[in-house]
Amino acid sequence: MNWEIFSFAGYASIAVWGCMPLLWLVQVLWRPRRWFCHIALILGITAFVLAHINSQSHVNRIQVDRSSQIAEQLARQEQARQAAIDERKGDAAQIDFAEDDGDDRLDTAGMDEADRKYLQSFDKDATPEWKKTKKKRSAGTTDDSLESMIGATEEAEGVEADVLIEEEQVSEPILMSDEDKLAADRLDAANHMIIRVMLLLGVLVVVIDYLRRANVYREAYFPLPLPSSWLDSMTPRAPVQTRTKSPRRTLLDELRVFTRRGESFVYVTDDTDSAAQAAIIMHRLPMKRRPVEVLAVAENAAMDDDFVFETLWYGRNSFVVDSADRAEQMLARFTELLTERRASRACARQTVHVVWDTALPVSDQMRHRFANLGAATRHSLLICRDAD
């Protein structure tokens, strides 16, 4: 095999995309580390760039080496010429004169027109008659004007053509055999095809890994407003959860993450400062795009439980409740409405979170009931202060 069919960039591209399956394997075996699949995707893009450089700067310059074929053709012509000379030697006189050159022995003057042209076709130094006539005509067109005779001192107007036209820089071709050029073209096409497939698999692995981690609290990253059905189909989320004692982020940041995921929430708390901090405008997209207003229920008596439930169901707004009595009443009403929705097999498009951050505990009966209803209607109960 001729190793010069690829440049260093071409072999580097093969080595780079060859590392992608290894990173995918590490991603599966070492799941808490989530960046291996992203590194594999970056390597795929790098391999594509290297393969393109190899194609443009090396493979496209390869040309078939015709020197051996040309030498064979010249040898055949010389053999034919020698055979013609040998054939005419039999008809020539066997007398050599001192003033004769190599061709006088053949007595070309006594040949007919056809034989003389046949021999002249093998003569490399012979100039065709038409070319001699053309040279005579060209030589006759000399400038015999007065200016040319006395020598003009003024330069011709304009700029010389060789100043305006620059020679195009052409890369020197790489000469190889016909088999090597065919192998280079085929391997280059196969390399590009494999890289495209690896890039497609790399994107697919990143998307699947993201969806699998989205509902895992310790592994989720970069929340996006994707349909909750996609995330629940990859990793189902428990309808009743208890916030860990060593959380990844503050509770206010947890509410922001819910909003970034396109989900709505009702934050129940007995802390007036926390309620005031949560009653703000949050955003579903980075750079403060798609704002969502978080409304305080206690400030507006017109917000009954049914209104809060319907607004949460369609994801129009989120709410804050800073009264324990109102919160307990609202939770009971929510379970009644969820029972009706489950009977009609209705389900919210985005998950609705009930964040319970009060000293008032949630009874086991309520937890069990909410677990059954939440799983069917895509509602979640997050208990922040679990009783010891």
C-alpha cells in the first residue's frame, strides 16, 4: 500500500473520528460525567475539517504518472523508424562517399514522395513544410518605418501585458500510478462518508443523553422548554419528591429552572421574604426572552383556586402563596380537580409543580393521593421541609 495517498491531515482525521466511539463508551460506563459525548461531537467536527483539508490540498493534486507509457510509445516509434531504415537499406547502394551523411546512404532523392514523407515522420529534427512557409511569411512582416530605422526613444503607450496578468500559482501535482490514484479517491470518499455518519451519531448521542438526564436532579443541565412528554418518556419523574438536604442550587434558582424548562409552579411558603423574592418576572429562554410573571395569590382575592389551577394547567403564569391556611385549602381543591381530569384522561402538556415550603406537614394520605393523580395528569409535589 502506498502511504502517500493521504497527507498528515487525512490520517489525523481518521485517528480523530476513531476516538469518538471510545468517548461514547466512557460516557455509558461513567455516566455522572456528562461532557464526554460533547467532546466526541467536537472531535467529529474536527475530523470533518481535517478530511476537507486533505481532499483539497493533497488528494485533488494526485495525477496519474504517464512517463512509463510515454517512454514505451517513444520506444515503439524508434523501432518502427529503425525497421523502415533497415527495409530501405536493401535497395540502397552499398557505396559510401566521404561527403555523405547518415541519411544520404538511403538515397532519399531517388525515393518517391510517399516513401520520403514516411521516413521524415520519424525524424524529430525535421520541420514540416507548412511550418517553414509560415516562418518565411512571419519573417517578411518587419517594421521598415522611419521610426524603426532611426530608433524610437519614446516608450509605447499603455502597460505591458505581462505586468497586468500575473501567472496563476498552480500547485505541483503528485504523480502516482493509476491504482494508487483510484485507491486515494475511494478512501477519501469513504472517509468523508464515515465522518458524516459519525457526526450524525454524535448529535444523536448528545440529544439522547440530554433527554435522559433532564429528569435526574443531579445530572440535569442547561434547561430548555421542551415538551415534558419527551423527558418523561426517557426518564419518568416521581410525582412526589422530597428536596435533598444538600441541594445543587437555592430554592429560588430551582423555581427559575422550572420556568426555563417551560413548566409552571405554585410556590407555597410561610416566609414573607421568600414569597417576595419569588414574585418576580422569570424567563423561559436565556437573555431574558419569553418572560413569565409570577403572581402573588394573597394580593388579589379574585384569584380563586380554580383560576390558579387552570392558569397552571395551560402554563400561562406561576403563583406564590404565603398563607398556610390558603395553601392547605388550595391543595385539597387541586386533588379534586385532578381527579376529574384523570377521569377524562386529560394531561397537562408541561409539568405543573406544587412546591411545598411550609412548616405544615403533608399527610401520608395526601401524598399517596397526589402520587396517583400526579402520575396520570403530569403534576408534581415537591416537599422542601420533610418531617424527621
